Amino acid sequence: AAQGIEAQTISNLYLALEHDLEIIPILNKMDLPGAMPDEVTDQIVELIGCDPSDVIPASGKTGLGVQDILDAVINRIPAPKGDEDAPLQAMIFDSVFNPFRGIIAYFRVKNGVIKKGEKIKFLNTGRSYNAEEIGILKMDLSPRKEVRAGDVGYIISGIKKAAEVKVGDTITTTENPCENAIKGFEDVKPMVFAGIYPVDTEDYEELRYSMEKLQLNDSSLVFEAESSAALGFGFRCGFLGMLHMEIIQERLEREFNMTVITTVPNVSYWAFMNKDPETAIIVNNPSELPDPSAMHHIEEPYIKAQVITKSEYVGQIMTLCIEKRGELTNQVYLTQDRVELSFEMPMGEIVFDFYDRLKTVSRGYASFDYHPTGYKTSDLIKMDLLLNAEQVDALSALVHRSNAYDLGKRICLKLKELIPRQ
């Protein structure tokens, strides 16, 4: 954006440069009064080594630069290549649900040709279907008798269940299958877990229907039914991260008019038992934690966090991250007044109020990005909250022993504000 480069953008740039991908630098949100186009253009040039004239100023609100972006895509990004004589290899990148025709899968053909009526197979799920209708994906669906290498198309094959279509899966023919699936597919591994419950228990089935629809074009959403003594029937959901969780909540409200209650988010842990210290038990919910006397140790997931901020807020951000058990690993000045800080810290520390506090101490200027690095042994205990002397399972959490008292106190003070005394 014209106001500054986000940490996520820098991560994506490094990834693109590593894989030798074509980069089109676009300076978006030029219509904002706080835009700093010259300063941010210099940052882009310094990051990727392009010419300042390559940066396209744009605004989705005013339409500035839209035609220049389209021209750049045509002129700078190479056309797709593929062998039409090779066995069919097509990758699914999205899917939508049609109430009359079932699930429509969108794909891009890498090699070969797919024809209407052919028997096709999804390699990673191992399921076979008939290609009842295929076509080119334009502004609308455009039916064809065949879709060739390099084309982006759709397929309708009467699939009714969302779990049968996975983004990243490879389509081939059963008659002449390809030897290898297109690289890159892997089943998603959720990192953040939370319970989602309907406000009205009668809406449970409607919530299930809504979650299944969301799963169609978001294969990273994982959920299973669970019940809570306090909240009734709902779902235990797994998300890629905090942003993913917020997006799912927002989509449930906007697209399906579902008002939901979300429990305290937590991450998955590995519990190693005394009787078999080499084998781990996955703990996705604090209520699943085994008896502490029978456990050898617990490991929690760690992340590499990147924070980009103005130099005047470095002290406050370091204090916050150290408070969250983070360790500073690197500090780089991107410009004279913009700093990139790298930390190693437990993922469990960022799922509760970290992002809000980061924005507070930096007056909204800091941007935050992270990726998982593995598991480490930690001194964790289960913290239960009592409401009127009764334990509420939905409010239980696994926390570091040194933080348990302060965190419990903050949560109780917050609940005291939210819950009427009577």
C-alpha cells in the first residue's frame, strides 16, 4: 500500500524471488490522504532491485492504474506452457456449490486435454467421476467439448460432498493417467483451534450447513462436532492462524447471517507420557490434557515472527515480545525510520490479545507476520476459570506457569466488565 509495506508483503516478495517468479510491483491505495508514494517506491526498489518506472501507482477506489496493471500482466507474465499430447494433468484451485448441479471445481490444465464425458480421477483423494460438463472459466461458465493445456476451466461431475474436492488436488483420466501428481498438494495442518457455537442452540444444524459451504472454497478449514456444558452443541474448529479465524467468523456473519460464540483460541500441543516418552499425544483442547502426574513433558509450537515498525516504537515492541516469551533473533533497518524485528516465540502467546497490544504500542503503524518453526519443551499448566465457584470448560486454557496468574487476572477483569453481576 502507498502508506507502507506490510510484513506479509515482504515475506511474499522473498518467496517470489526465491522461486524466480515474475514480480509486478503495484503501489495500491494511492487515493488515501496519508499516501507516501515516493517514499514507499524507494522501499520497493531497495527490496527487489527494480526500476522506479516499473512501479505502477493504482487505486481500486478511483480506478487509477487498472489498465496499466492489465497491460503489465499481459506483457510481463509469460504465457502458460504445456504438452497437449501428454497424459492429463490439471490442478484444482477453487470450488463452489451449486444447489442444482452439486460442486463445481475450477482447475488449470498443465498438460494434456480433458474431454466432456471422460472418466476422470482425483489423484490425492483416489475418487473417480464422469466429466458431465466441462468448459472455460470466463466471467461466466462457458461450456466446451474439451479443455486443453494452459486453459483455466471448470468441471461438473455430480459431486455433492465438499470433502471430496480438495484445493491443490490433481485431475487426470482413468484411461491414461499421469504418473505423478502436480507438486505442492498437502493436507492442511491447522495451527489455531477454537470452539464455535450458535447463540441459539436451535441453529446448530444451520451452522453445520454454513461451515460445510465455507469448506468448499477454503479447504484449510477443519471442524468436528463437540459439546460444552456451558454453551451446548457446537464445533471444534482448526484454523491456519488468527487472521484465518477472524475471516471465518466474518464470513459466517456476512454470508450466512449466523451469530456465533467463539471460545478462547488455543494451539495444539504434544503431550509425552511417562510410560512412553517417545510417543506424543496431540492435545487440541485443554480438556483433553492428560493427568499432569502421568506426563513426562509437554511441547508447544514455536513461530518465527516478523514485525515491521517505525524506529521510534522499537523499545515498546521489544518489551511486548519479551513479555510474551519471545527472543529477539534479528534487527534490520529497511530505511532510516523503518525497522524489521525478528523474534522466536511460542505461538500460544500470540493467539490472545497480542495483535491488539502490538497495534496499541505502535499507534497502529506496526505490521506483523509469522510462520511455524517447530515444537519446543515448555512448562505449561492448565488454567481453569470458575464462574460462581463452578468450572466453565469453554474458558479453560493451557498457559505457561509463569504467566498463569497475570493472564487469569486479566481475563477475570475483562469478564467482570462483560457479564452482569446478577
